[in-house]
Amino acid sequence: MNYEVVIGIEIHCELKTKTKMFSGSPTSFNEPANTCVNEIDLAFPGTLPTVNKEAVRKGIMACAAFNLEIDTLLKFDRKNYYYSDLPKGFQITQQFHPLGKNGYVDIEVDGNTKRIGINRIHLEEDTAKQFHIDDETLIDFNRAGTPLIEIVSDPDMSSGSEASAYVETLRQTLLYIGVSDVKMEEGSMRCDVNISLNKPNEPYGTKVEIKNLNSISNVARAIDYEIKRQSEILDKGEKVISSTRRFDESSRTTIEMRRKEGGVDYKFFPDPNIVPIRLSDDWVKEIVNSLPELPSERKKRYKNDYGLNDNEINVYLGNRDLAELFEECMKYGDKARSISNWLITDVLAWLSKNNVEIKNSELKPKELVRMIELIEEKVISSTQGKDIVLDGIMKGELTEDIINEKGLKQVSDEGMLLEVINKVLDEQPQSIVDYANGKDRAVKFLMGQVMKKTRGQANPSLANKLIVEELAKRINK
Amino acid sequence: MEKIYKAFEKAKNDKCNAIVTLVEPKENLNKGKLSGEPIILKDNISTKGIRTTASSKILDNYYPIFDATVVEKIKAEGGVIIGKASMDELAMGGTNLAAYTGPVLNPWDYKRMSGGSSGGSAAAVASGIVSFAIGSDTGDSVRKPASFCGIVGVKPTYGRISRYGVVAYASSLDHVGYFTRNVKDASLMLEVLAGRDDKDMTSSFKEVKEYSKLLNSDVKGKKIAVFKNVIDSLDNENTLNLFNDLLNKLKEKGAIIEEVSFDNDLMRTLFPVYFIIANCEATSNHSNLDGLRFGVSEDGDDTREVVINSRTKGFGSLIRKRFVIGSFGLHEENQEKVFKKAQRIRRLIVEEVKKCLEEYDCLIAPASNDIAPLLEGNKIDELSDKYLIAENHMVIGNFTGYPSMTVPMGFEKGCPIGVNITCKAFDEENMFNIGLAIEESTGLKDLVAKVD
Amino acid sequence: MIEKEYIKELAHELMFDLSEEEVVEIQKEYETFSKQLELLEKIDTKDVKPMPYPFENETNYLREDVVTHVITQEDALRNASYSKEGHFVVHKVVK
């Protein structure tokens, strides 16, 4: 019996800011315990929250990227519950007035596009990190108060692949617009899945929440397993229990963590310490307009305008600086194919070999294109480009200078070449005999000699043609 | 520093059990409005390296690592802190009998209470230890003890004084306030404590005037609204006579005195609306007191039990009972009927007072029905108008956030009682002027109880 | 009347216990409290929005994303009953 699968996903992303959501202490990763905190993060008596402007800005960018309506009156509420990683005994969040509402994102699964609704995005703060070592709990508050956005989807997904496509699209976009570094394995992006099954056109079944999904593939695996598990239960006519389950990577199954007996009442109410904050329309517009082109749009444009293939486009979608460099080069020459090849292979290789980041490299886009033109005009060979010119232009030098300094001009002047070839033939009578006796290898030897004499500048195909012709003349004499 | 050491000696021999922690005076080289002045702080004000308990067992061993903004401001103006004063536990009381260090006695009559929850600070000023003491006022916790102790008690406009570092009770009602023995000192103290603080998002950007230099007790033509609902709920003849004498004197000075009445059903809700909002916010505000990062921690088999044991032993009975009411009011199924209902009525009350103060310069009424009650006095009927209105009307200052102060009005059986005035938002200049006029009319100024 | 069980449940949710007398006291005090609640019900609050702050005028202040205040690990742990390797520790009593 196949059931309708209803999946909704809640994603928490740590925002890339310098300080916490409600305090002026630094955000951090892997610092010594409790060294990136202040009295506010530890909820000492008398401390008060102050809202981080940059976190709001990045929250607005996320809302804009996924087409949400932005509420310019910022309000915060308290979610009251007790846990040792929650120092205040409540989390400051936005329950009643999320920053953004009613957005969507288009995902691609097996070639067709599907629109997934995004119900809301709101700002909130992270909890501390805890370590349970035998019978003790150790708590580090460095992460406490780190700005988060929570992205709540509509229950529009119905398979593991749709869910993972959704998470990947969100991940790639958030990375692309520089809002978060979205590292699922490091926890800067966390994903909780809510899934229920029901017989066709019957109301939604009991919801099960799956936590601890720390990679895109695990999202799909967990869902596929859960669909099987719940289907078997329903097939036997039993009821699925509303509970929270943990995805176990080794066994690729979901394991029950706790039953959900009735909703927990978080006693939400507006935080009296944060009066409503009016965002100016200009500021919001400025942020929305500052949004870089999204991966989805860029993909279409790169395909239509530049005819790049999917692999190349994926490289650019994963590396915004490289994409920006590519577009800069395109300004100097409509050679998408060759520019892209050089960038994706040689330039990236050079950068990683020399441990230089794209944004710090001195490469002038104009020079890369100039080099490509010279190769196409056969002024220099592509090997000369790879081995010699590239290194120079990566350090900011001009193509013309490198070629002149290194005397790289390919000699294509027949007269000059004939002179050199005949000199070589005079010096190598034995090769002529070998050639006459059918040893074609001789030609390669002669080519080597010509290249040496012309310091590699001889145009290889032209030189080859002339050598064979001169040999033929010598033999018939 | 001579005045300071004298005060420190007096503090050591305090007879009113007002002081929780004595603070060895440290010379303060800053020159300013409080140069050479010894200051006592209510014990819910964080003082770096100095024990701050908010009179709760759970904070008995708590040494803050930062100063509250008001402490920084006092030090910047040359003030020297010599002690932390007793208070009702977590400021959740109006009698100062619920202090972890025992009740604070009224300096005018040790058989009577000082009033709370800033009782220690009030007693310290009234018994002559210091001329300036800091308190906090969520329902009338500065203005009520000021009345019982015969001194000036000021609660400025909400947001005037930063709450950063002050242990929260109910954030939408809490104000930092203070005690002095005369109106001039009161006007000076606001210059020291007020001003925008970026660490408190509810802190006001409004300009802080030189109040002490702008004092002018000429009340000719000022319109004063007598709070009729309070007058009707009083039954103490002496209090009414003192109050009427005062009104006549003000009339002689040219003030226009008129009676104003608000909807009495609405006035009967003053106390329950306060009780609900305060308890709901307090139960959330004190969720951080769990013994895990600071404070007295009890043992337990797991984290949950450690927290339950710490909070059970760390909070007094009154506190835990009020937290239960607060949580009850915040629960989803009750919020509409309890918490939100109280918040809606708060808006109706605020709107009525706002309308009144658009026409009048201030609202005036006796601060309470009687002088300070006996420590072992019988309990007042909490459903009577006397309790609901006469004893709790000053909470209007906390609902509205409007500036309100109490000034001594007279004596009965050798014990003082005060009069309370409330002006419109940020109109402290007008409030101090009317306060000065009252002080000049009654001649009651710089009162110090003879402490044998 | 408010049930004893419900009172105990509310207390446990708030992470503390109540003695038997305290539960009985709450039941008694709840009588007065519920009468006071009746005073609230008399007031018509239709179309009146809850008032969570004394002054509702919006602010436009937002804190700049600049590190302004960090404390040392020593200060962070100064008031902790138990700490180990720079962490707060919830010490378990092994019976």
C-alpha cells in the first residue's frame, strides 16, 4: 500500500556575524571553553539583551533570497523552558511576528522543477554546547547566543530526494549570499524533518520528528527509512506514535528519542526588554537590492548566454569568487568555453598550488583573455601558455611583457624556418639516410634539433611540413 | 572621606537590620555631583566583587563580575558605596518582612515595618546613615517605604534610569528609584542616574535636564488633580486631615485644586492587574536562577534534580507561591483570561490617566491609608477597596511609566506618612517643582528619626 | 478550587517543589485571587490590545556588530560551584 508522504523541514542556520544575537561578545568556533562569553551570555542577574544589527541584515537577505514578505516591525518573544544549555531559562525568538513570511523556493528533482513553500523565517539565539562524560555534564557557553535564523517550510515535500534537493538548494543559496557558512557537519546548519504518512485524500497522519541529520545524504536516507518504517506500521493497521527520533548514521535507521505526550507549553509572551524595532524601508530596500544574483538565476543565465555545461555551472555555483572572475574575463572577450576551461583547470590548480585565494590573486582578467587570443592566433602554443605565461599573469604581469621577455613568439616565417631546417639537415646527414631507409623516427629527431635552434619558437606543424619536404628534395637529388 | 567613614560607622551600628552587606569605603578621586557622598544600594543592584543577594538564599554566595550602570554613574560622580541594603526577596513584596536576613524595622518605631521592597535603603536614609540611597520600584517599592519612613522617594519616568545590572522582577514595571531627605537632593540625583544606556533597549534618549538648577516652587496656576477614588477608599481621619491641610496650603500658593475620578471598577483592578503581570514576568525573569552557573547549588542525581533542589531550597515560600500563580497566568490555556486580560486592562488604566494628565499638572493622593503597620499587625482584607485602591494606587506610576514621587506630609503617633504625586511622562521638572512646593508648605524636610 | 495535583505540576514545571502546607496555602490564596480575577472580568476589554510595555513607541536602535564586551574564563567561572577544564560542571552525586 503506498501512502501519501507529507514532509516539512525546519532548518537552523548560524549567521556569519562577529558578535552574538543579543550581546556584544564574539561568535566563535573551536575556541577554548567559556572564553567567548560575557555576563549576558551566562544570564547573570540584571543582564539585558541588545539586538545585533548585522544579524537582522543577514536575516533580511535570507528572506529576500527566498521571496518572503518582510515585516519591518521587528518583535521578539520569549520561549520559556528549562534546560542546562539554556542559561536564561527562556530563548528569545520571534513567535508571533517572524522577520519574513510566505516565501518559496524552486527545487529540481530528476529534471523537473517543484515549488516548495517557505512558511516563515525568524531570528533567534543558539544554546550552549554540552558534553556528557560518564556521570558529569560539562557546559561551554561560547556558542550560547550565536545568531540563528530558523527557516520553516510548508509540508510540500513527499520524498527523500525532494527533501535533500530542498536542503541543498537552501544550503547553496545561503552560502552564495554570504549569510552563513552552512556546514552541516560542523552544526552551523541543522536540519529537523517532520514526516507523516496518510492514505490518499485522508487527513495528515501522526507527525514524527527526525533530528541529528548532519548531511544532505542523511536527510534522504533518514526519510526513505522512515517512510518504510511508518508504512509497515500502517500496513499492520497499527498507529504511528507521535515522537522525536534520532537518525543513526551507522545503521541508517531512525531511533526513538522521546515520545511527544501533548505539546510542550512554552508560555510564549513578548519580551518586555525589547521594544518593537522599526526597520527603515530604505535600509531594507538597500539590503534587498544588495542581494547578489542567486544560484538559480545564474545557472539559467550561464546556460543561455554562455552555453556552459552543467558541470562547469556547478563549479561556479559552488565558488562565487570564481564565477565573478569568469564574468570579469568575459568583458574582454566572448570566449566562454576557453576562458572557462582555463579558469576551472589551470587557474584553480595554480591558486591551490600557491595557496592563494581568488579574491587576493593579482590576475588581471584582461591578461588571461589576451593570452587565450595569442594561443588561438598561434603566436604562442598552449603549452607555452600553461608552463610559462600563466604563472606570470597570475602574479599580475602583462601577457605581452612575458612573451617578449621570454622570447616566446612562435616563428611561422617560412623563409627563416627553411634556413634553419637546411642547416640542421647539413649537420645531420645520418638522419637523412635513416629517413630514406624508412625510419620515420628521424623526422622527430630533426624536429627536436629545429626546436633547439629556435628555442622552441618554431611553429610545430609548419616546421614538420617543411622538414618532410626538404628531406624529399635531398633524397631525390 | 571623613563624612564617608562617619556614615560607615553608623551603618555598622544600624539598629533597623537594614544593611545586608557592609562595603569597606574605597576612596573615589572622581570629582562630581556626589563627591564625598556615602551611598547605600538596594541589594538587587549588581556591584562588581561585592556580594549581591537580592535577599534570596539562592544568591547568598553570588559575587557579580560587573557593575550595574547606575553604580558606574554614581562612581563617575564621586559617590562612595558603603553598603548593600535589605529588601523583600527578589523585590517581590511590599513590607520588607520577606527579607532573607529578617524584617527591616521602621526607624521611627521599631515595632513597625519600614515598608518594602526597598525597606533597607529607606531605613538607611531615614535613620541618618546616608543622605542618598538607591532602590527599585515595580509596584510602589520606593514610594511606599518613603512614606512610612518620612523621606522623599522618587520613581522617575520608565527608561530614564538604565536597568542594566539591576536584578529584574517584572521588566515592564521595574524602575530604578532612589531616596533622599529633601526635594533638592532628589532633583540632583536624577541628573546623576538618568541618561541613555545602549545596554538597555528600553532606555530613553530624552534629554536629562539640570533639574537641581531649574527648581521653582511657584505653583501659581498649576492644575492639581486630587485622586478621588483613593480619597473615597481611605478611612484614616488623620491622614485625610493632613492631606486637606496640604491642599489648602497649595491653594493659598495659587494652585488650582480639582477632584478627578476614574472608573471605580477599573480602579479595583489595580492590584490584581499588577499582581498578574508582575508574577508572570517574574517567573520568566528568574528562570536563570538554577544554581548551575552561579548561586547556591544543591546536589542531585542528575541536572534536573540539581536545579529542582537548588530552587526549592533557594527560594522562600512566598516567592515559590507567586511563581506558581505567574506560571498559571502564562499557560496557553489561561493567558487570555489572566495575563493578556491584565495587559488589556493595563492599557485602559493608562489611557484614563493619560487623558487626566493632559489637562492637569499632576495627580495627587496620600501614599497610603495609614502610617507604617505594626510588624505583628493583623492582615488587611485583600478584597477591600482600602486594600485594592488606597494601598495600591501608586502602581499607576508603574503601569503608565510616568514619573511619581512621595514627599513627607505629616505625622501620626510619632510616625510619618507621605503624599504621592504623579506627572506626565518625562515631566520630572514639573514634579520636582510641585514636590518642592509641598515640602515648603509642610516644612517637613531633612527628617531624621532619633535612633537610640 | 484549584487541584493540589495541578499546583504540584505547575511547581515541577518551574523546577521546584512545594511542601504540603505550601500547596494548601496556595489553594486558600487562590480563592482570594480568583475573586480578584472576577474584578477583571467585569471590565470590557473588547478590541483593547494587550499592553506589554509602558511606552510602545518603536525604537530604531540596533547594536552594531562589533565585539564590545568579553569576560575572562576566570570571571565566567568565578561563581560556579563546580568547574573543570574551563567548563561549568553539573556535579552528580553518586549514591
